[in-house]
Amino acid sequence: MQTRYIPALVMLVAGAVVGIMSIINKFDFLYSLELLLVVLILFYIAGVIVKKIIIKTFEPKNNDDDNDFQFEAEDDQTNEDESEQNQ
């Protein structure tokens, strides 16, 4: 899964919303730029956090190796029990 662009996408969507709202509400130009800067920084940080959560959620579990060893040990014990019963 490509997660490289998540922070930038979140940041740009938030920036677009702030830009549109600034135009609609006819904010002062300097105030709009200050607000845009703060929003872009905050939403970039939020995007990085979301990216890490998504990566952590979808990463495969590496416990398969431990489970294989456990199954092999159970198989060995089962084989020993069967050979004892056959004798």
C-alpha cells in the first residue's frame, strides 16, 4: 500500500478548505496567510500520525515463525505418542 503521499494529501485538502473559507468570509490577506500556515503545519503533523497508524494497522504479523515452531513441536510429540502406541 502506498502511504507516501498521505501527509501531503491531508495537508493540501485542509489548506484548500482554509483558502476557500478565507475567500468566502473575506478575511484580511495577512491573517489568511497566517491561518493557512498554521493549518498546513498542524494537518501535516496529523497526516504523519495517520500514516503511521495505517502502516501499523496493515503491516503483517511476524508471529508465524513462532507458530510454526510450536506446530512442529506438537507434531513431534504426536509422532512420539503414535510410535509408543504402535509398540
